Amino acid sequence: MSKLLARIGFGGAVVALVLVAVSASLAVTAKPSITSFTPSTAKPGVMVTIKGKNLKGTKAVEFAGLKGTFKVVSAGKVTAKVPAKAKSGKISVVTSAGTAVSSSTLKV
């Protein structure tokens, strides 16, 4: 009888581990989006505030293809410095779930 209980307990632990593993792998990260940024005109070295959704896992911020340094403030806000040699263009925020591109152009 105790062997049976031990096997049930062990089996339960395996099932619990499998359920945890399955639920972790099913976690879906939503794609990021950019709703706005300020200022709309900025020179290299200026900090730009980017607002949107699902920005918490930001891995990169690009200004017309050039990577800038950045700080994630919240899931809805990232600040980034316009890099040297940046030109006017779209702002992109890259996360593991995808890339968001601004609808308007930052003028440099």
C-alpha cells in the first residue's frame, strides 16, 4: 500500500512538473506597438520618449536603422538617445515578440 502511495505521489509530481513546463511554453508575449514619441524633432544625443504597448521586453531601439541606447521605463514607455550620425526616419522598438515601427518620422 505505501508503495502505491509513493508511486501516486511521484506520478503526481511528474504530472505537476509537466503541467508547469507546458504552461510556461504556452506563455504568449504580445507584439509591441508604438503609439507616439516626443519630441518629433531631435538632434543626436537628445532623449526621445517612446510610448506604446508591450514594450517591457525591449531588446533594441533603432532610429532609421541605427541603434540607440535606451531604458525601459514601463510596459508602455521607453526612453532612448538619438545616436550620432542618425538621420530622419522611423523609430523601431525590437522585442522577442516582434518589431514595432513608428507611423511617423523623427526629424533629425
